[in-house]
Amino acid sequence: MDQKTKMIKRWLVAIVLVIAAATFSACEKYEVKPIPFDANATWHFQADIQPIFNANCISCHNGSKSPDLRDGKSYGALSKGYVNPPAENSRLYVKVSSSTTHIPRTSDTQKLMILNWIKQGALNN
Ligand code: HEC
């Protein structure tokens, strides 16, 4: 290998290292930090809970399967014994949090939102 080729190789290695370092530091800067669940937040049926049903439940619970979780029907359906305290034992929470009796279709955050909404009185807010 002649002197010139060696020089070019060294430069290439140096450039690769600089790019790698820049990439890593950029990753750190834009890393997505998980938002901690705020147990004290007030959860609203229309703004927080119904969108979970719209996205995860109404493919099945669309009137033919109880409870009817479609927008406009869900609160009335759930009031018939699905959201009675204690929240942990309510039929709605037991269903969404169980991994054996019902296919889980909610994230941990969504489960906590539902749980806390029931704890806060399961209001039609
Ligand atoms: C793939 C279809 C399907 C999806 C999606 C689904 N469910 Fe269900 N669900 C069922 C079936 C079937 C039953 C009845 C059998 C059983 O209890 O597991 C049921 C039962 C229930 C029950 C109990 C009904 C009762 O009378 O006790 C609740 C509450 C419930 N689902 C809530 C939900 C919620 C909330 C979601 C969305 C997060 C959801 N389900 C998504 C199929 C589904």
C-alpha cells in the first residue's frame, strides 16, 4: 500500500467515526421519553374513553354484542351494571384488563385511563 492510499484510508475511518458520533448524539437528542401516567388527572368519557372504544372495541361491540360501545350508545349500555364500584371489580375493567377471558385490546395506559375514569365516578363527562 503506498503512502497516498494509507492517507485516504485514515481519512475515511475518521469521517466514518465522526458520522457515527453525530448519529448517536442526534438519537439521544430526539429520544422519545415515555409520558408517565398521571393518576390524578381527571378522565373524561367523551374525550378520553370513547376514543378507546372507537379504536379497539366497536368492530365487535357494535350493537349485536353487549355492551354496545358505539358513540352515543356506550354510556347508556355501560350504566347497566358495567361500571359499578369498586372500579377494580367492575365488569368493564375486569374485561379489558383480563388476558384470559377476553382478548386484550387496550394498552396499559388505556387500562389505567378506564380504571381511573370508573374510580372518578364513571361520569358522562
Ligand atoms: C374480536 C371481538 C371483540 C373485540 C374487539 C372486543 N370484544 Fe368485548 N367481547 C367479545 C365477546 C365475544 C364477548 C363475550 C364473551 C366474553 O365475555 O369473553 C365480549 C365481552 C365483553 C364484555 C362483557 C360483557 C358482559 O355482558 O359481561 C365487556 C365489558 C367487553 N367485552 C368489553 C370490551 C371492550 C371495552 C373492548 C375494547 C377495548 C372489547 N370488548 C373488544 C368480543 C370482542
